[in-house]
Amino acid sequence: MAESFEGKSSHISANQAAVPSYATDITHRYPTFRDEPFKTVHNWLDGKRYDDGAEGLWRINDDLYDLEDFAHTH
């Protein structure tokens, strides 16, 4: 009886190992607002802001910066 249980558990773990895992980071996520009927720059920017979750920050070379102080002095 113990042998049949061991056989089942190893079979289940083999099936679980075969299931692909999906990344959930921003580089693998389907962009928000991509399927809008009118594709505009504004829709893309709104979707990018929504996906990044970085309200008020600027993305430069894949880094996020707060340029509010810079904007006030320039």
C-alpha cells in the first residue's frame, strides 16, 4: 500500500513540474488599454502609467526618477 502511495505522489510531482510557470512582472504582462478601438499615443501612455504604478515619476533608461524639483528650477 505504501508503494502505490509513493508512486502516485511522484507521478503528481512530475505533472506539476511539467506545468509552465508564467511571469507576472511588467515585462511579461499584456499592456493595459492595448485592445482599445482607437490606438493613440495617449491611450498607450495612460496604459503605461497604469501598468507601471509610478504616478508622477519619469522612466528614463528603465529607471524611475522624480523630476518635480528639476522641473521647478528649469
